[in-house]
Amino acid sequence: MDTQNQRIAKMTFSSVYPMYLAKVQKKGRTEEELLQVIKWLTGFSSKKLLELINEDVTFETFFNQASLNHNAPLITGVICGYRVEEIEDPLIRKVRYLDKLVDELAKGRKIEKILRS
């Protein structure tokens, strides 16, 4: 794992969550929609998500505890200059899946399309 990937793995989910929230709210989306997207990807309940935020878990711990949605590999495209589907590091790919979903939410994409159902 390279240095940037290690840095991402050690970032806490609770430090990034407010940025996700600000990004989607600035575009007129709600925290409920953000939570719906996160829960779809990770399989977490609202209660579990709150616990993980309060425990300041790293992205590594966050995704180790997640049950990734079986449709997650359908999340494709470019985020932060990388094609999501080409990211080799499994943890970083999961983090970028989440980034991509938040991005789509902020860009006004319909929830049904974001959730790849």
C-alpha cells in the first residue's frame, strides 16, 4: 500500500462525514439521502453508523466491518482522477465507491440510479 493509500486507510470516517454532508446539502440534498446511500453501500443500520462515527473509526475499520452491497462493482467512472473499477487496492476501491456515490448524490442523480437497483 503506498503512502497516499495508507493515509486514506488511517483517516477517520467521522472526519470525512461532515464534508460529505456539506457537499450534498450545498446541492440541496438531505442528510437522510446521504445516510441512505451510505447504508446501501455498507449494509450498516443507522444505529451502527452512528456508533462508528462516535468511535472515530478509520476507513480501514469502517470497511472491514461493512457488508459491501453485492451491486457495488456496478459503481464505475472517474473519481479523484482514478477510474473506480481499475483501483487495485480493495480498501481504496471501497472508499472511492463511497466518494463516487456522494458525488452522484451531490450532482442531483436520482436515488434509484445511485443505488444501482
